[in-house]
Amino acid sequence: MRALESARLIVGKGVEGDRYFNGCGTFSEKLKDNPAVELSLIEKEEIDTFNQKYNQTLNYSDARRNIVTEGVRLNMLVGQIFTIGNVTLKGIRLCEPCAYLAENVNELVLPHLIGRGGLRAQILAGNVVSVGDLIKA
């Protein structure tokens, strides 16, 4: 995982260069053609709250989501069409934390992020997204 200033989001594929985009993620074969795994988002505020509550130093990239947002309640976007900059997305379902994340990052993330672990979204119209792009529902 690494932070980028911008990334290209491709309809039906996900984030250009991502391990799942390239078909080499742990669950790539199982998740093939599943629109709910094209993009994952998490709220900056939830990571900050986790760090403060548990006196941790979890980096934003440690959450293993494609996009870190700020100032938007992602849970409210389930079933909604929204945009980030010039990209159109559809919120599919919550992105709950998994045992893999807990084992590889911090076991405390599992109970803390249930119901707050972010959003899985389908890319309806792709383009480049950049740090600072506005999210509009």
C-alpha cells in the first residue's frame, strides 16, 4: 500500500495498478467481476478516532482501502450514486474489517471498525481522482 496524489479509476476494473486490478490480490479469482470490490473508501475521522481511543499510530494506508475521505459519512452512501471529482460511483455496501486486516495491522481494528470500516463502491464512470477532489451525493 502506498499513498498517491492521483489515481485512474476504470469502470469494471477498479484502481489502475491496484493488486486486484491486476488480478493478483489474495482473493482475485473469487472476487472476479464483482462490482462491490472495484473501489474501497474509509473515513479519515474513523482512523483518527481509532488512534486516539487506543493510543495507536495506525497510518491511513494501513486500513488497506483505496481512498481515504474527509468530512463525508460513507455509511450514508450505501445504495447512492455519488461523485468524487469527475468520477461517478455507486455505494454498494459497507466495507467491514476482516480477520486478515486485524492479523496484519492491529487486532483492535476489528471491533473498532465494525460498521465504520468504510464503503465498497462500483465505478460507473471512470476518470482520474486526485487528493482534494470533492465528494458530492
